[in-house]
Amino acid sequence: MLLHLGMSGRLTIGRAGTNATPPAHEHLVLETESGARAGLVDPRRFGMVDLVPTSEEDNHRLLAHLGMEPLSDAMSGPALADLFRSRRTPVKSALLDQKLIAGLGNIYVCEALFRCKIHPERQACTLTEGETEALAEAIPQILEQAIASGGSSLRDYVQADGTKGGFQDLHLVYGREGAPCPNCGEASPIRRITQAGRSTFFCATCQK
């Protein structure tokens, strides 16, 4: 079973048979023989559920064109260098391209570029070996920290048990426009620009 959450979908996990009022916009409920209950809540109806033969998973239309898994052994400096070698797009856009790297979102790309002191408007093909190595190390670290913290609750995102995530409290740049740079202090406040319709947060001093 392939379950896609779309833009704002979420999966709630609980116990079956509690006679509780179902959440609004719950479109699918799965109950197990052991008494677990999983509900798909999808206000915008951008999500989907599909049954796929296991042998055909990699060919599914939502999976066939996905890029590198960032938490796999495939994530490395040389691998990123190969992906970026001929790309003259901004490195921020390249990192968000799901055909190159699967699953990186706007928040975590902003945070990774800040940690590596890379300007988000740099052309991807101009990154040095040291910079791609730094990104390959920072990206999994940030994702693992975010997972351990329950994700980033900025608007309507909550965890499967209904509680908010905590990684938003650990953001160094994302959503912190005007705040002092953690590296440079008040002399260089965090800036926000728009790239491809998405907000980008960075420090113009330490991200050259």
C-alpha cells in the first residue's frame, strides 16, 4: 500500500473501538486485528492511497522519477558533485528538485545551506568539493534531528499522536527574518528572499 500525504495530509495513530469522534476531513481508516487504528486526514484532498504489487513499487508514477534518498549511503560529497556538475540553477533550487534528491523540503534546505555557509543563490555547478562534502554531512544530520524532534510544526502539522513537533525551536535561520545571525550576531540579521515562489532565509555575511 502506497500512502501519499499530499500538501497537508497526516496520519493519526490510535486505538480502535474508543468511540471517539473522528477528526474532520478523515477520509480513510485502517484497523488492525491487534486493535490499532490509523486514519488519513487530508483537508485539501491532495493525498492518495494506492495498492501496488511489491515488485512494481519502483515503477509507480509517484516513485519512478524520485532522486537520491538523503538518508541512504548514496548521499555523499561525490554524489552531490555529480548531480550539480552541469546545473547552473541556484543550489537552493537544485536541492529542492525531487528528481535529484527525494524528500528535502524548504525548511531543511535553508538550514543545511546555512550550516555549510553556502549562499542559496550560488549556482549549483560552482560548489567546491569541500562544500558538497559539507552538504552531504549536514543534510542527514538535520533530517535525523528533525525526525527525533517530531518535525517542524509551523501551521497545521502535528505528529501521528496529535502533538506538535519541536524542530521549529531549533531552526537557525528558517522563519527568523530580522533575527541576529547565530554566527555573526546583530550586525548581520537573517534575511528573507523569494526563490521560485518559496521563502529563503539566510545570512548574507557568513553565506557568501
